[in-house]
Amino acid sequence: MRESVQAEVLMSFLVSEELSFKIPVELRYETRDPYAVRMTFHLPGDAPVTWAFGRELLLDGINRPSGDGDVHIAPTDPEGLSDVSIRLQVGADRALFRASAPPLVAFLDRTDKLVPLGQEQALGDFEDSLEAALGRILAEESAGPA
């Protein structure tokens, strides 16, 4: 069974209203983390930066404004399949990107063929890994300071 889906899309990095440039962005989805997608932004002169967020957030954001945390995704034209605006925020720092919707839809379609939306919990490895990680965290908290 295939365990990941990847795609590369060009996105506009909107530095200001007057300045933007295209950058390659790698999209990645892995069955070991079936609820998340990862976007790795390759900004010129900087090390690549990867953001992980919910696959469902990306899907929802293509059709309507979505996200209420550090990631906001919205269509630029809510009437049809248009460009998608992706805003990432850390504290007061923000980065705004614009991508064409069809490559994002194609990527999400490929992830859905790998793990259908709503069937993520059926992956036993993910549940086992989550349970083990939570067990370690709880054990460390109950052990207290060393």
C-alpha cells in the first residue's frame, strides 16, 4: 500500500500589495499522520519552512473562509473555483500566499484515494502511535521534575 502523496505547486508569496513572487511549495500527505497535510515553502535565501495543518482545513478553505488559529485559508472568489489565499501567522508575524485551486483539489483528491476523508481513524497504526505518544506524555507528567 502506498503510504504518501506528494505534489509541488507554485504559489505567490505576497510580500506587500505591490510585491509578490512565485515560490515552489511541496505538498505532502502521509498515512502515518492521516489528519494532516504538510506544506514546505521554499523561500529564496532561506531554509525550507514546513507547516502542518488539518487536511479538512485545506479542503474547507478552497470553498469558504476557514481556520481560526495560525492558519487561515479562503477562496479569493467565493462564487467559483478560484485562487486560494493561505495566511500563516506566528505571533505578530504573518505570511500570505496565493495558490491556484485546481492543483490543490487534485492533491486532495489523491489523498482521498489513499485515505478517504472520514476514514482516518481506521488506520490502526495512527491510533496505536497516538496512544503510545499520549502514554509517554502522561508518564512524564506524573513522574514530575527530575
